[in-house]
Amino acid sequence: MNVGIVGLGLMGGSLSLALKKFPNKYALLGYDHNPTHRADALRLNLVDSISSDFSQIEACDIIILTIPVDAIIATAQNLKKIQETCTVIDFGSSKEKISKSIPQEIRQNFVTAHPMTGTEKFGPSAAIEGLYNEKTMVICDIEKSAAYQKGIALDLFKDIQAKIVFMGAKEHDRHAAFISHMPHAVSYALAQSVMKQEDPKSILALAGGGFKSMSRIAKSSPNMWEDIFRQNKENLLESIEAFNREMKLCQKLLEEEKWDELHQWMHDANKLHDTL
């Protein structure tokens, strides 16, 4: 099957590496608006070939959109010439607006998915082997996809060893706000709180594993995350409000020196990892 991968960064490049293990099953055609990314993808052998002609992508059996969420919506509007049997899969981190924005005449061709994996790095050089292995792949609004397209997508996800979870797009976006989108906002805020001090370099000289772990995702692409924050604004605001309530509670317990209550607050938070 001819697979057109639109976007050759971390997600698209890593997907290509996973599918390259099946040379008799998938032929990989890459597409990226960035000429440097196109050259790097070829140099790194991420895809079999590169095209700057989007009509070649439209002719593929499978099209996978691993681009920012706003770009996914814009690209979907230009896919009306695809074959009836074409399967289009998007990897957007927010799902409801994408699902609703797909033109109705090709909605059955789409499988809207979100792989719960990634790193703070981006570009073709960020691609890594095994990124999707045993990671959750959320498929949203699957009832809107045709049976054939559903089968193609599930087979591909099986090949990359992802774990499938089905969920409504609205439900997904609320959950993703708490476990992905709000943590990115917190990480950006943590980085800003240090960088705006009078001597950030001296502060960072003390940075250990805890700070580095919490601030790591602040290195994520602002272009990508601005789009995600915009698309999932209401859910993100709700999750930030919930986080702020807990921070204010922590502040109050500190100010009032309620150490036993602070200890219990921390102890209750420890229980999160009994669930994970």
C-alpha cells in the first residue's frame, strides 16, 4: 500500500521508521512544506521517496496527517479528490474540532486518532525507533468512519504495536486537557517563573532531575502548542482552574503553617501513581 505521510517531524518520522519494518506491505511517500525537513528525511532514510506535489499524496492508499492541528483542518478541506478506498488518519492532539471540520463527503474516509506518546523534540532528526510501541492510540468518533477505513487503520496500528482505545472526541479533549495540555502550560509557566527572576543562570545552576523533568516539555514547539491550546481552549481553561485551586490550597496551608494538612495533601497526591 502506498502511504503518504504529511509532516516529517517527530511523529511522522517515527511512524515511517515503524512502517519501514514492513517493506513488502508499505511504500512510504513523504511530504513536508519545509524543504530542509524534506532533505533531512531523505538523508535519514525515513521515507522511500519525497514529493512536493500534493496530488501524489492524494493518490495514496493511506494518508497520515502528522502536522499541527490547525493545518490538519486546512488540509482536510483539500482532500476531496481522494479515492473512495483511501484511508486518511490524523494524529492531532485535539480531536473535536478536527472531527467536526472534515468535509462530510469524505468523513467516512477519515480515522481521527491521537497517539499518546512523544518527546519535546521536533523535526526529522527527532524521529526515533519504537515511539509507538505499547503506547495508547486513542481513536475518536469511530462510528463516523467506514468499516473499510477502520480496518485499514486498526491493521496499521497493530503493525506499529500501539494499544487501541476508543473514545468520543469531546470526551477525549476534556481528558487530554488534564493529562497533556495543562501539563504543557504548567511547564511553560515553570520555565517563565525562573527566567523572569533577576539571576536565572544562578538559579538554573542548581537544577537537578526534578526541575529538568518538570520543565522538559517547555522545549516543545510553540507553533504546535499554540494551535492545540486554541482548539481546546475551554477544556484547557477548566484544567488550569483546577490546577490553580490546588496551588492556592498549597499556598494557604503554607501561609497558615498547617503542616499536618499539607502532609496529608501531599500524601493524597501520592495515590495518583496507584492508578497509573
